[in-house]
Amino acid sequence: MTERRKLGSTSCGRFAAFALLTAACLPAIAAEKTGTVTSGGLIAKKPLIAMVTADERGAVGYAVGYPMDGYDKARVDSLAGCGQASCKIVLYAQTFCVAYADARRSDGAYWYWVANGGERDEVRSKVMSWCRDNGDAKAAGCNLQFAVCQQ
């Protein structure tokens, strides 16, 4: 079973939770985001592969719940969701959940954070906390773009 979710465009700073605490500050261009969550119709007992792709302007895509040998498919689906040639893998992990938050200032400054973990609330809290800890990003407005888990 594959579920495709289309996420709305970011307007002025949303989330990005980055497991590596990566932050980018570049001109921003809003982009639609599409993500894919798969489960193969089974209830997962262990974490599967998750991937998040993004560029430094606000485009983002994700793939969650892919089998261990599904790197290539997760990469294709995540990059397709990101939708820009400039998109790169910013998180690849064996994990249950991923989240992405970002913030965008009117002068074009852009930050994002990506996190992975065992529960949706955990990853959502991580990325939003990291954003709020950055004074400039907090002032611009922290926005959660997604927090998704394998099904």
C-alpha cells in the first residue's frame, strides 16, 4: 500500500528538522511538497528506511516505510516529491518517523531542520525546538512542514 500526500506550498518560513542539525540560509522559493509513505500492507515491527530530500530554497520531499533493500525506490520517490533538480538527500535512516520544519524571513533567509525517531510527537518536538532555539528563525516564524511515520 502506497499513500501519496501532497503538501501545500510554504509561504514564509516553515519547519525543517534535520537529524544532523543542518541549517541553510539562502533565498527562498516556495515549492509544493509531495511525500510517500509505504507499508506493503503489513504492520511494521521494526523501523524501515526513511529518506528526506530538500534544497536550500524550500522544496522538500520524503519517503517513509521502505524495505531495507528499497534505497533506490525511496530515493526516486523522495526526489520526485521534492520536485527540483537542486534537491539532495538530507536524511537517510532506518527509522519509524521523520519530521521537517523551516523558517523563512522576508529578506530571503531560509533555515530548515530534519529529525528522525520512534514517534511522531518526538520528531515534531525536535524540529520545532531546534527552530525556536535559533533566534532569527524563531522571529521569522517556525513552521512544521511534516511529521510522518511508517504505517
